[in-house]
Amino acid sequence: MQIRNTMSRLPLLLFLSCVEFARCDFTFIGKCPVVKPMENFDIFDFLGLWYTIEKSPTTIPCRQYGFLEKLEKRGEFRYYDIDPDSKARQKYEMSDLIVPEWNAASMIVNHGRQKSNFVVLSTDCGRYASTVMYRQVGAACKLSAKLLSRNPELDEDVIKDARLSLESYNLTTPVHCYEPPTTTISTTTTESTETVTLPRKPSFHYLRF
């Protein structure tokens, strides 16, 4: 009887999780998987603009992501979640990216009230990156797996190799994304309008406000 009652509440729990997370990634009841970050990682090679090529099934549309060093404070970083539109003007959310060591592929995205783990499973920093973002909230785990690329398109052979690190954790990315090529992004928020340049070859000097 207790099991039946618990199962009957699962759709409600998933719905409440989506409401709490505002934009619902793949959310399930249980502990988040323990994923191993890649070795020989360099955050400075990883910085810059990334396009989503494939992702796990979520209610969040395909996005672009920016990783930049702060102009005002070297050694500290920002994470940009960019939502492009047809007019080439993008809305974005900016968060602090906590990088414990420059060669650590396991990082924390600080959203303010909430923090998410961001792990790079594999990347060559020039073409592709296999990534996982997750957050444990009580008995629920919010998780998003993505294949990122420096360009809006990626060779199928590279995609197949990039999927391997995700598949080792039984993670799949069946949603295919197609983003328009651009490196200079005009961004608009409700409080101000800023122009952010996110280079494919990353350098903090390219960030302009």
C-alpha cells in the first residue's frame, strides 16, 4: 500500500520539481550520478563560446554557453546561459563559475540561491565538449547532459566519439540542436543592455561591456 501511494505521487513530485527549478531539465527521483571529470583539463583553453549540438530531453530549448574570465578580477570566471532569437539579439543569464583549480574539470555554477555542479567529461577545447550539469534537491536530481561545439555544426565522427563519455554513465543526448553561427552577441536584460563578445578562440580581452 505504501509503495502504491508513493508511485501515485511520482508525477506530482516531478511536476513540483519542474516548478521549483523554473526551467526543468531532466528531473528524476533519486541520487544524481557520480561522474568523473576528465584529466588534463585547462580552463583557459575551455573559455569562450560554445554551441549546443545535442542534449538530453528537457523543456529547455537549445542554447549557447559562454565561459569567460572576469575583466575586473583575474582568476575568477563567469558562466553565460544564452538564449538566441531570430533577430540575432540574445537574452542571457549570467552566473559566477567557481573553478577550484585551473586544471579542474569539475566546477560549480552559482545561480545565486542555487548552485549546480558542472562537469566536463571530455573535450579537446577546439571542437567539442561532453558535459553534465546536475543538482541534488532533496530526493530529486535535476540533470542535463550536453554535447557542445565551437561551431554550430560538428562532424558526425566527432559526435560519435563525444557521445562515448556520456554513454558510459547511461546518459543520452537525443535532442539535436542547430544554432546560427555568430561570435559577437548583443545581449538584453530587463535591467540593462550590454554587448558581449564571446570568441571561439577564448581570451578574456574579448569581453566588452
